[in-house]
Amino acid sequence: MLKKAVQWRLQQLPDLIGKLHALVTAQFIEADCALCGRGDFFLAPTHAKHRLTVDAWKTMSSGQRHKAAHACFKLAAAPASTSTDGTLSVLLTPGAGKKPHQRKRKRVEKLTTVTIKSSKVDESDVFA
């Protein structure tokens, strides 16, 4: 969309900022239409509970519309662990302190190496 808006040409910075602002504003409008079930986009099944009717959307004030859109499109917070007194909060990372592709093995599970079995040699071939 951006390349189409600037027609593949160099732009002066103020012009580029204006075009970017217009594109982002249009995306917000399309997202609002998706909340009402209109337009090219639709809500994912996980966000279907946020769907509104067109009549409900028209009766809302701009603050209520902003609140409804924010509730739908808000990113999930990262999981964190808080200390017992509540003064320290640390983000939980699933692979903290581990090298890439490192996994914990069960104690009984051991590494197995493939051994090459030597073929049996007939004694008659050796002494012949």
C-alpha cells in the first residue's frame, strides 16, 4: 500500500509523513468496520465476542467507540512473576538461561550412539 501511495518515487519527508498518516488512519477505519462485520476484513474467531452491530456502533460516542476498539485490539500482556511483597516484577521467559535447542532429558534417558557391527569373517577365508 505504501509503495502504491508514493508511486515508487522518492518523497520529501513531510509529504511521506502525511501519506503514512493517511494510510494508518484508513487502517483504523477498516478495523472499526471489521468490528461491525462490514468491509474487507473480519474478526478472528477468538475475537468474535467483541463484534458489534451497526446500530450499536452508531449510537456510541467517540469515547465509547475508542474503548470498544481498544478492548478488541489490545495486545496481551507478557507473563510476569511478581515478588510476594509486590515491589518487584520480572518477565517470564520460557527459555531463560538456556542455549538454543537445549532440552532437559530424563535421568534414565541416555544418549545412544550407533555402533557399527563388524561382519563375521569365516576362518576358512582367513587361512586360505
